[in-house]
Amino acid sequence: MGHIFKKHPAQPNRDGEAMNTMNLPRDAEVNCDKQHFEHVRQRIDSKMRDYERYGFSTHQTRAFNVFFDLAQEFETVEEVYSLAVLVLKSFFAVESALFIADSAGKLVLRCCSQGPACGVNAADVDQLSPDDGPRVIKNHLCLPVRGKTSASPAPSSPLAGGRLGVLVILPADGAPPPEQLYYEKFANRLGFQLHNKLLFMKNSEHIRFINSLVHDIGHNVIVPNMYFKLLFRQLDGKIHALSEALNEMAGQRMAGSGQSDAFRKLSYVHDRLSEQYKEIYRHFQQTSLFLETLLRQSHFEKGHYVLQRTLFDLHSRIVTPQVERFRSRFDEKDIAIFQEAETGGTPLMIPADMGLISQVLANLLSNAVKYARPPQAADRPARYVRCRVSRVPDHFGPGKDGARVDVFTTGPAIGASDVPNLFTADFRGNNTDHEYGTGHGLFFVREIVDLHDGETGYEPWPDGNNFYFILPCATAD
């Protein structure tokens, strides 16, 4: 049911024209967010009272409307500069000059209705600080042009709610015009329009950079990565040839202890070389998977993560490789790592983006490395992590099983006040101590699992904390 508005008698403004006051009902049913609805309702009421108090004439209001309409139409800030001074001249025969701060914050004359020689000194109007209101400086009415105070790109930017520039109303007959309030409101609207234009230009610049960066990544990262794959294949071929040579030598009857020692040394080198190759290649595969998944061009083109689903076994293709990838990091910190599987004897086949789901589990295991602490029970290892994968029958409905992954870490339970915010962006809990982190890992986990129509969560367990995610299994049809 839509919102019902009460009708109120029209009230005349200063020019005798009817003006409605929108005292919107507070108790009517709404079909949008009630908190935002109430905030907007209050702002409308407040703004209408403001305009009643301002008492601007029809001519003045029309100048606002023309400025706003054309500011939306023009695409460049230079056109908006000209628009500002020309609206004042066309509607009110007022001469004006517009100074805009450059990247260093220095005021530069951008437009003057009297031409380049308008006689206004930038050093004089620069006396007006961002916090000042309108001031008369050397008989000029100087009004700060400010940007919005929210949604700014950086505190050091001119768009960070500070002074974008100064609008100078030039005196007529040796005195500034009396309508100071109107020109103050005009300067405010000019600031908002310039802020939007400058922010749009900055965003467009960022988008162009990102598009260029994506192509550079493809050329300088992904393509060379394919060359490394070729080198690994070649190295694997040489190790295989060495293995064959050793087999031939072992089949021959070799005389003399020197030959026997050489054979043993060569066998040792072969075994160690083969082990190191497998370790390095396993890490290379994971790094390549993450690079090619996270830097996928379609993500940048669409402005969000784009899934490339394949059908695979969650246990063998995700859980086991990631646990093995992190095992050395757990060993380095003396953290025991256990892996468990309860799949009912059948593969846990899921239709998912293997690269992104691998990164989801990697984020959870990375947190486990950082935040594992000793448990309370004395019969347990000092610190341990348990990664468990299991099937959850009918979790997503009849015949729609779920594949669940739990990452349990020993240590004190996470504070109750932190739990609701664990998966929000940039949040770091009180238990992070001095561990490095950005607060983005769990947000990424939830974002990717949500894209797969799955679930994420946290549970306090005895002796520690358990994070989990559940993904839909492939159905029989």
C-alpha cells in the first residue's frame, strides 16, 4: 500500500503565488525503508520552512531552476563556470567572478562576466577560509563555494567538504548588492553542482585507469604466467629423463664403490629435486589460480565479481589442496592442522567458481594461522585447527543437499559485541591483537558465498571458534 498524503490549503508566498506545505503523515504505511523515508520527510518539511523564511521571488527561483537544469545538461566544469556568472548577469544584471582552487589549493580565476581584466585579485579573496561565511572584501561580496561534506574521495582532496572556490559579486555603484542571502544560497548550489561534476570526472578517470590496468595485467601478468607453465613442463620433462637414466643405471651391474657412491648421490639429488619441484609447482598452481581468478577482466568490466562455474568435487579440488598449501605455515607456528571428511562415501560435487571458492577457504585458513590460541582443555595440542567438509542433506530444500566446510580454531571465544559485525567490510574485532589485517577477508568470504546462493556463519564452540560456509550441491537433474 502506497503512502497516503493529506491535503493542506495552499499558502501564498511573498509574490502572492500558492505554495503547499507538505506536512506528511507520520503514521501512514510505506513501501520503502522507513528510516530513510522519515529522514527524507523531515528534510522536505525543513526545506519548505526554509524557503518560506527566505521569501525568494519568482524571478530568483526561476534563476535557480535555469541554473540547475543547465548544470545537469552541460558535461564540463568549464561550462558550469560560465553558467554561474552568466545566470547572475542575465537574470539580475550582476557582474561576478569565479575563483576555483587548483590541486595545490591555490585560487585561480576561472571565469569573470567582465572578461579577463575584471580587477579582482586572487590574493584578496583567498582571505576567505573554508569555514567563513560571506564576507565583504575590498567592496566585493565574497562567498565560499563548498563541496559536499560526505562521499568525498580523500581528506586531502578539494572535494573533501572544504572550499572548492570563491564566488565574487562585483559591486554596482560602489556598493555590494543587498541580496546577500540569495547569493549565498546560489553559491551553495554552485558548489554542489561542481562537486558532482568534479567527482564524476574523477570517477571517469579512475575507470579509464582501471580499464588500462586490466589490459596491463593481462599483458604483463597473465601472459608471462603462461610462460612459467611452459618452463615447469620443460623442467618436469628433464626430471623424468633423469629418473629414466637412474632406472637404467640401477639395472646395470656396476663395479666399484665409486660408481655406487655416485649413483646414490645422484639418486638423492633426483629425489630432493623432485620433491622441491612438486612443492614449488603446487604453490605456483595456487598463485596462478588466484591471480587469474581475482584479476579476471570480466570483474572489472561488470563492476562486480563474475562467476565462471564448473562442476567439481569440493573435498578433493578445494579443501585438500588448500590445507596442504597452508600446512607449512601452520607447522612454522607449531599449530597442528587436522582434516576431516564426512561425505557419505560420495563426492561433494558443486557447481561453483573454483578459483573464488578456493580463495574463500584460503581466507579462513589464513585467519586460522593468525588467530589460533591455546584451548582450555589440557589433553589437546597447544594450538590446533580442524578443517572439516561434510554433506548436509536437504539443507537447501528437499533433495537439495549442502556442502559444508568448517574451519575451527582453538582460542578464546570472540566477544558477543563483535559477532554481528564479523562479516562486514573493514571490521576488525577486539581479539586481533597485533596481527596484521585489513578487515576485508571475511567480507570477501560472505560476498563470494552469497553470489553462489550459499550461507556463511560463525559459531562459538568449546575450546574455540568455528567459521563455516555452505554451498548448494549439484542436483541429480
